[in-house]
Amino acid sequence: MTSQERESAMLENLRVSLAEIDPNVVRDALRKGKRGLPQTQDFGLETDEDFDIEEDDKRKVSTGFWAEGEESMGPDEDYYGDDLTSHGHGELEQHRELREYARLIAWELPLLSRTFERFQHTQDELHILT
């Protein structure tokens, strides 16, 4: 099938779908006793019971997903999406270390200037250096 044939088939399908939604076509279908759109039928969703959500299997919930039937592990902890990965925890630890060193530089390094003494060479040391 060429791209032009494919496009024409898609346009024809769109025209038919839009014709089904046309108010005149809908009125005519209702007059004939037809209900709903043809593409939404045969889903088996006719009664309220079809829309009920089934509860999880109690055995699976009580043992947890990762336990795989081992009662000793207990139920899974609730996960609310608010925890970090192990890599994220490592990044936080590195950030904390950098902040600790920045604090030391800001608060402790100026105190070291009080103990500053200029170094004086003796005559013997100058002789060795030259």
C-alpha cells in the first residue's frame, strides 16, 4: 500500500467516524432504535456491576510483593514516593560534607590568622639556599 492510498484510507475512516457523530445521523439512528456508537459496543460494560473494582487478593497483600510467600518478611512498607534512591542519598551526603567544610572555612580559618608569625631565615639557612 502506497502512502497516498494509506492516507486516503485514513481520511475515509475519519469521514465515516465523523458521520457517525453527526447530529442528523445520530437522530436517524435513535429513530431506528439504535443506541450508542458502534465502536463502543461489545465491551461488556452494560450494568453497574461491570464497573466494580475488585479488591486485591488478601493473601498477596498480607505477604507483600517482595516476600513471595515468605511470612517471615511481613507485609511491604507503604511507599509514598517521598524517599530517595541510594544514589540520591549519596549525593546528599556529599553536599553535607561540602557545607561542613564551607562552614569550617568561614568560621575557623579566620581564627588561624591570629597565630600567624612571619618566618625568618637564619644566616645558615640562607647559605644553604643559595
